[in-house]
Amino acid sequence: MQDGYQSLISLLLPDFILDFFEMKGVRKEDDIFHLDLEEVNVLPQVDGGGKLQSKGFFPPITVQDFPIRGHKVFLHIKRRRWLNTSTGKVAYRDWSIVAEGTRITEGFAAFLKEISRYQP
């Protein structure tokens, strides 16, 4: 993604996204924006050490985020996984970006909860 767009995109996405994910594409279908994000290949911290070996990705997840100018926004997120060769266990970052029981980001869930308090 071009550097000129990076600061604009960073205003539209949750804070940590561009620190840990790379924008792979943006698609517009009717009134929906689809943003494809892929976790960067930076090794996570693991308890007890061990050597990590990249083992591809988990199946992608789709999370609904804040609308942009009347358009729905869906983040299609590919998370990485690594194999801890010392323990044989899969290692990954523990992301808590999806509000429990929903398919939307925590920030958007908090926003909806807040505005629902002001219904007439």
C-alpha cells in the first residue's frame, strides 16, 4: 500500500491494526468496503522460549467495523501461526479484537452500546 494513503487508512482502522497487519487490498461492492488484512511475519513472544517456525495462516475471519460514509466495512483478517519446535505446540498472538458474542470490533460494539442509551 502506498505511503501517502497509510496515514488516511490509519484513521479509519482500529489503532493497532497497521502495527501488526499489512493491508493487502481494498474492494468496494455496492455499499460495502472490504479490507483484506494479513498479519505481518513478526514472531510472537512465547513462554519458556523455544524456536518458532512459520506455519502459514489460520482460516481468515471477517469482522464488521465502523461504517464509512454510509458504507458498511468488513475487515477480512488472516492471522499467522507458528510451530514451537521445542514443544510441538502451535504459537500465535492472542487477539481480542472481536467483542464477545458478536462479529464486530470491540470499539464498534462499545459505540453501539453507548448510542443505544440515548434512544427516545
